[in-house]
Amino acid sequence: MTDDLSLLSIEHKASLLSGRDWGSTKPIEEAGIRSVTMADGPHGIRYQEADSDHLGIGHSSPSTCFPPAVAVGSSWDPELAAAVGTGVAEEAVSFGVDIVLGPGVNIKRSPLCGRNFEYYSEDPLISGVLGAAYVTALQHVGPGASVKHFAANNQETERMRVSADVDDRTLREIYLPAFERVVTEARPATVMCSYNRINGVPASHNRRLLTEVLRGDWGYRGAVISDWGAVSDRVEGVRAGMDLEMPSSNGATDAQIVDAVASGSLDETLVDASVRRVLALTERPRQSGSEIPVDTHHRVAREVAAGSVVLLKNDTALPLTPRTTVAVIGEFATEPRYQGGGSSHLNATRTDIPLEEIRNLAGARNVQVVHARGFSLSPDADAAEAEKLRQDAVATATSADVAVVFAGLSEREESEGYDRTTIQLPESQVQLIREVAATSTKTVVVLSNGGIVSLEGWHDDVDAIVEGFLLGQAGGGAVADILFGVVNPSGHLAETIPLRLQDNPSWLNFPGEQGHVHYGEGIFVGYRYYTTAGVPVRYPFGHGLSYTTFETTGLEVAVTGPDSASAQVTVRNTGPVAGKHVVQLYVATTAGPVRRPLRELRSFAKVELQPGESRTANLDLDRRAFAYWDIERDDWVVASGDYTVQVCADAETVLREQVVPLTGDSIVRELSMESSVGDWIAHPVVGPALMAGMASSMTPEQKQQAEQNPDGLRMVESMPMQQFLAFTNGAIPPEALDQLIGLSRMPAPVV
């Protein structure tokens, strides 16, 4: 059917380009075209038999709530991302779902974004690698994926109309690479366009993104679908390459397409192209449904959650030791927060309660567990109740050897649909933590939050901090495993925890004003800004502790081509227990004509080591590891020069480094009379000839003046050559300039 559309009328074709209802496409039975069913992911299937919605309001069938992307991102582990993809796909098959709406690979530009729990990282490499692993695993089972939200969708405030005003270099280096990697490596069945505008043009009819970049540059052959309700101009959407509008428009936009073709304002071949891409979705194999393997998937969810926990701080408080009394404090210990609000909100098959899971492990270790509620999550709690809960918790902690305080954010404080205004924990929780810590009992804080929270005001008072983010339905068991050392924590931060919200590079421009948000920080997002500007943070990107120790040695970097290299690094477990270590490989350089971050993550690997065991990790650094986006050439360029390859414990801490020279690209930077004097002087071929010619034409007096004023030339470097000649009465003969312009066309390395 995708080859021959002659049996379909224009009305039939148009009908295929919008939804039948909230979650499926229209069938055309007489043509043998079936409906395609879609359901929200990314960390589980939100399948609704009736009364469907896209806000997580209505009831959905029970399904496994795997750890959301905020947790999986902290794992730095593609295998765990793939495990989630496999599990979600198996449940999609059970429900008869053809397309899973996920993963989300948008960048965490600001910690305030209400949907950060659904995204992996502030770094495009982590986001892309984990997203590609998820999609590959999911589609291997059968259902298709829908990588989202394309593109520059980094806030919830005015998300359906705000214009993300962002320059090309920043788009290409920060906000598009994760999508590019997923598209080119995993080939998702669909790409979901976002609500927002990009530089004034809605994503749903942005031809530059949907056709020129996605299909032209990246070779994408799948379908583009809209986010639910994102379409503002259906005909323009078809022209731009946006194939399927969701949900149903009740035929209104179908008629617009038909009318546009009839009037000649829309080429029917563009409609045909979209129809073929939608029909390809109907031709994907559909497997017969089977029951969800509830127990198996719950175990997988627990393993993924445990592998995602980040141990931020540990002053000998963890793991918990036998024959002690542990006070478990906080309402999150009995009412766990394990997922975000909105379209991805699931009806979990079961939920591990942290207090119960801690008690399950405590018995065999002769650990006595006591509990106090500590605070109320109810917005109606009054001051007297809060004071009573806090006093009871402090008394309970006083009688224990260790207090474990479960703190975090409730679902009403962060969700799809709105952004946060602060990164602070509720004051009642901060006061509780400080008072419990003041009892001199060892204090451990376990955090549950979809976006990072400030640790200021209590960080130095406690002995250990466990950042769980949102761990899915089995998070309670996973946290218990970490606390007792059943699992050695191996998570690392995929986003920076700042000292102050005001330190974040997007702070002045988030969430924008008057319908626009200016991405004024450019490529300096997250750690790229903090490290480059020397801004201190509480915990840097990549930070994560373990119950064992690791030694990194033997970095060897070999140049494998003019724009590529490979690295080997040896890691040894020098501690008493088995553990997993993340090898983080960064690249630093000042080569090229653009400003670069101090260092950028370019490769990583997670290795598991027994006590005393050593392993060598091999990491390839391809062309893109060294490239920048050149706005003049509208392409990736590797500049000739030195590159420092660094193995780091985190974005701030360099363990080993090696400098390698790369030949880079040989390109022509043609000069003109509009080029600046500085460009002329800096040109590797023209510059020396120009300076020699100018020197030979100087009188002795002019040479003396030049020697006495060596900075004089700097004053005119930014002046176009044409203006420079006017000021100097034609100091350089026209014929000489013509010869020099000819020289500039000769190939030369990037400088």
C-alpha cells in the first residue's frame, strides 16, 4: 500500500494524517489499512480503555512504573536504559500498543523545568546514548518508539506558544545531538514534534527542523507526529514534513488539507509522502498480547532503580551496620514519591514502601527499626500539627543510632504543565532535618525529587545524603538495598547541583517574557558553564560515591585519523567490596575560532569490578568528539590544534590527561573587502604576505611609528578592509588586494 496510493482518494489520504480519537489513527477498512494505537511512556504504559486524556488525570490500566529518565540518567548505564525499554515494550505488546510515546531526550537547561523528571541529563551525550539504548531495546521487542519533544522544549511555562530563541551553534551542539543520535543509531518509528516555537516558527510546521535537518542531514525515514494539540497550521505542517496530527481534529484539519490540494496551494505529492510514512506505521508487525510479567518486571524495576541511586555524601554513616537501632523518619517513607505528574503518570502494579522494605532487610541483621512521620505532605496541615510531628520525630531519632530522614518534593510541587519557582525543599522538611541532625545521632537523608533540590541550610549538618530522584514503583526496595549495602551505589549525577539557583546560567532568561525565551547562555549549559566560569557548585556533574574505592591509571590516547582518536584507561577496585565505576572521558581545547567550554563529556563507560580487580576500558573519540558547529560553513568543523583528553572523576576533577595534536579540517576561508582587517591578518596564507607587503611599503618614519606603537594595529582589527583602505588613503594597491583575495582561496587548516 505504501507504494501504490492510487486506490485512495484525497479525502482518504487526508484522513490518515490525523487521529481517530485520543490515542489511535483512523483505519480504512475497505483499503485494508488498520488503526495504529499509541500510549504514553516513557517509563511505563499508560493505557486507558476509555475517557482517554493526555494529562494523567484519568484512570489507566495497571502497568509497571519503571524508574523515570531522571533516575536512569544518573545510572550512566545504557544496559539499564535498555532494560527499561525492553520492559516497556513487553507491556506495550500486552496492551496492543503499537507506538510508545517516549523517550524524552530534551536537555535540562534549567533545574526549574517541571518536566525534568522525564529527561535524562543536562548533557546531550548522556541523553543520546541512553535514549538510543532505550529505543533500540524497545523496538527490538516490536513496538515503535516516539522520541520527543523535538526540539528546544525545555520548559513548561507557556509551552504551547513560547518561542525558544536559540542560535544555530547552540541548537546543533546542545539541543539537537541527543535527537540526532537516537535517530541515526536507533531509527525510531516516529519523532514527536514539540509544542513550542523555535525562533518564532512553531515546531509543528518548522520545515528547517522537520525536513532539512531531520530528514536531510540525518537521513530520517520515519514519521513525524505532533505532540497532542501542538498543530497550529495543518497545511503548513504538511509542507514542513509533519505527518500525523494528534489527537483527532474531528475532521476539521482533514478538510483543510483537501481544500488546499483542490485550490492548488498544497502539492498532493507532499500529502502522499506523509501518507506513506503513516502507512509504514500500520505495516509494522503487531504481536499478540500476553499478560504482563508483573513479578519479573518489578524485579527489573528494582535493579534499575538501585543502579541509578546517587550517593552524594557519606561520612561513615552508610551502609547501615548490624545490631543498631535505625529511626526512619518522614512521610515519604510510608507514602513514597516515585513518579512525576502529567501524561506519563501511571497506575503502578504495586508499590514498594520504603519503611516496609527497610524492616524486611533489618530483621536478618539484628537491626531494630522505629518510625516517626516527621512532617505532613498535606497542604492543609497547620503549624501546631507540624510542630507536634517534628517533636515526635526528634524524640524518636534521639533514641536511635542512625536516623534516616526521607525528604523531597510532592507531586503537586513539580509536574508536567508548570515549572517550579524554587529549588528549595519545603521549610518544614529543612527544619526537621536540622533538628534531627542536632541530636548527635548519625543522620542520613534520602531524597525523592524529580528535579534537583538545594542542599543548602542542612548539608553540613548531616552525615550522608542519598539522592534517589524518582525511582519508580520498586524504589522503596532499591533504597533499602542501598542503605544496607545489598547493592553498592554506582549512580553519578547527570546534572549539576548548584549552591544557588541564581548561579544557573539560564537564571536570567528563564522562563522568558512576552512569548519569548532567550537562550542567552548559548552552549554554556550546566557544567559547561560552571566549570568554564569557575562558579562553585555543591556537587558537580558526574559526582557519585561508592562503598568501595577506585584507582584510575594508564591513560593512553592514540590519534586514529586527522579528526579522531581512541583512549585506553585502566581502572582498579582498591576497596573491600565489588562495585561499578563510571569512566568519564572529557575533551578540552582552545583550537578554532569559537569559544569552547573548559571541557566537554565525549565518552563514558560503566565497568563492574570485584575487589582488587583491574580492567581496561577502551573508548573511541570520533570526529564529533572534537568538532564545533561552524555557523559560517553551516557544518561541523574540527580545527587544527591540540586537544587535551581528560579522564575525570566528575566535571571538575581531572584524574589523568594527555594532549594530542589533530590535523583537523583543511578548508578555504575566502576573504573579501568586507572581511575585517583582523581576518586578513589572521589568515594563514594571506596574513604573512599582507604583513610583508605593508612592511615593505612603509617609510622609515612609518616603521619607527609602528615600532613605538605596537598596539596600533589592534585598534583597526575589527574594521572591514574596505573602511581601512578609506582611512589609510589606499595604503594597499587594488591589484595587490586582488592577488591576496585569490591567495585566500587556497586550502588552509582551520585556525
